[in-house]
Amino acid sequence: MPKQIFERPTITRLTPGMPSKHGAGSVVSPFPVIEGIRVDDLMDKYGSPVYIYSERVIRRAMEDIKRAFSLRYNKVQMAWSYKTNYLDAICRIFHQEGSWAEVVSGFEYDKAIRNGIKGENIIFNGPGKSFEELEIAVRNGSFIHIDNVDELYMISDLCQRNDLEARVAIRVNMDIGIYPKWDRFGLNYENGEAWDVINRIMINPRLKLVGLHTHIGTFIISTDAYRIAATKLADLAFNIAQKFDHYISYLDLGGGFASKNTLRGAYFSGEDTTPSYDEYAETITSAILNSQIKPDKLPTLILETGRALIDSAGYIAGTVQAIKRLSDGRRATIVDVGVNFLFTAFWYDHKLFPVNSHSGLVEETTVYGPLCMNIDVLRPSLMLPALKRGDRFVITRTGAYNTTQWMQFIRKRPNVILIDMNRNVHLIRRAETLDDISGNEVVPQYLK
Ligand SMILES: *Cc1c(COP(=O)(O)O)cnc(C)c1O
């Protein structure tokens, strides 16, 4: 066991909420430290707002998910979902932990190659692949997950013209008991479309059917949905073996596991309702093992888990800009993090903590970002102590999707830092400058 880093003991003053006739008031505890480093120090050095990632939390999550699945099934392969977080430093941690790359665009494909991933370890998903992108992926021997019939013919055309062979899988959509159905991606199971395309692939000598894929959605808290999905994919695999005596090499169950965040408006906290990796693993692996596939022909199980692995490893620290009263007397807190930097505020009731301790008095407040847009609301209603202009805060579990779906609207993107396993701090994406943003613009001569 590696030597643990010494952690100085601290004494924290407990500040109980003011009691009232309804009992003790809610308490908002301060959040002064991330991975043993004072948030104030990080913000003094890297500014506000700042994105902060913990390498330890990422590696721990990878260990946990790999353990949960490999205990139950002996061929498991993780593939990091680039669109969930494609900062190179973050991707490389996942790759070091053994993950392949799962990409959904040519841009992400190029990023994966630049991160040192071999073409044959890239899974190429997505509904809008271009002819040129497909050709590169075929030449590199990547796994191409066919989304639609047009794509099938595009691949077979380019293979014919260039005398190439392609490793393909199909993306399957299906009724998994969650409505409205997600049927816009991939080929449908129930209406026979998936089976039809499988038959077309199997008679094409240039196409090697290596796998079956589904991605049933995101933040799926029903393990039963995965049981249905795995059962239907295994069924297809068995039918392929029966008819063609061909054994596919993998079943890819996609991503979609929920993180421990709480969905907006949910009554119970995500910490209490999100299934564990063990629960997801138990359901998925038993569906595959209980299928009719022969034990010595069991395919590799691929997982493209994104959100659940990275959400808790990310934080955003920011600063209060102003406090005001709305016309109905409610308190409003304006902060320097808007939905431009925290896209997931549309989905989650993100937790927000003051960095330093305050009096026990809390009051309901709306938390607004700094954008001049009505939709820029981080939390419609939140109990917070009486923060003032200049006070700092931390928002937790912000690791998924926020540094890919961030928006360049009226503000430049801030620094992104990583705290490594030894508590060294690394700048992994520097704050943007005016040149980063305006450098691509061209002013016609006559306007100069
Ligand atoms: C987005 C996506 C993922 C990752 O989904 P999460 O919900 O973040 O786990 C995996 N596979 C595909 C095809 C995706 O589009």
C-alpha cells in the first residue's frame, strides 16, 4: 500500500442552524479545502471562477467500476466517452486506467489519436459521420458503430472503391421501459430494422460485424432498463450465431449510469437514489450470462460510462458579485459562474457551499449567473448564509459535460486545474484571452 500523505488535523467550529418552532434550521457547512489544498489559495493563484479536477477521485471511480464488473464477468473493456469531458489531461488519466476512446465526431476522433490512442482502440459513434471521417476510421481499423442505413451504404461504398475492409458494429435502439423512447439514434430492435441491417452486413464480404451496441440514455437510475437492453443485445448476438455461425466479439452497453448529483426538482438526493456500480454490474452481467450465448463464446462487455465516472471529480469555485432583493422581497445572489460555465445547472440541483464559515443564519435565495439572459439561473431556490460581494463558494460534482458544453457567450473561459495524486496542482487549460476568441475573426479591409 502506498504511503498516505499526512493530513494536518483541523478543528472546525460547529454552527448549528437557528432553531425555530419547526426545529433546527438548515446548516450550510463551509467547503474550505479540496484534496488537502485550500480553495482560497487556488483562487488567489488561478482566479475566479476556476474549474478544479481531482485525479484521485477519477482513479478511484475507475477502480470501483472495474472491480464491480470484473468480479462478475471476465472480459470487460472501458471506453472513455470523450464528449463527457475531452480535456486532454482528463482523457489521459482514463487511458492510463485502461480505457479506450469512445468518440462521436471527427473532432473527437482526432483528439483521441493525439492522445496516443491507436485507431483500433477507438469506437466511433454518432449519427452524422462524414465520408472523409469514415474513411480515416476504416483505414485505422477503428470500430465503427453504424447509426443508420445511409451510413451502412457509405461505408460499403468507400470500402469497395478503396478495396478496404471495415470493422463495424450496429447501434441498436429499443424499448427499455423508459418513455418517451430514445429511438432517434441507431436501428430499432422491435421493428426488425436492426436485424435487417445485420443481415445486410453479414452478406457483405468487406464488412466484418464485430459487435453490437446500444446507449439507452443518460442518468438512467433504473437498473431494469439495462437488464432489458442487455437481454435484447444478447438475443441478437445469439440469433447471429444461430443463423451465420458467426460470433461477435463484443456487446457494448454504452453509457448512461447516473452520477450522485440530484436532478432538478427530485425529492430525494442523488446520493441516496443512484444505483451503485455493483448494482448496475449485477444486472447487466446476469442478463448476458443468462442468455442463450454459449459460455465459451461470451463476448467482451464494453462500457462507455461517462458522467458517473467524472461528475464527482469536478468542482467550480467562484465569487459572489452582488446581492439584491427581488421585487417580492426574495433574496438574489449573483455569482460569476453562469450557465455558460455550468451547463448542467439546467439538469441538476447543484450543491453550492461557501468556502469559509458564516453565521448559522440561512435564508432562501435564488442564485443567478452574470449573463444578461433570463435563463441564467444556477439554483431557483437555495438555503444559503448571508454571503456578501467577494465571498467565495464551491459548486460540487461539476465534472461531467461542463467543460465540453460550455458556451462562449459574453465571457472568456477561465482556468482549469488538476490536483494530482501527490497534491500538486497543474494548469490543464489556461484561461482564454481576447486573442483566443477574436483571433479567428477577419475584418474586411474596408471596415478597418
Ligand atoms: C454520451 C454518450 C456516452 C456517455 O454517456 P454518459 O451518460 O455520460 O455515461 C456513451 N456512449 C454514447 C454513444 C454517448 O453518446
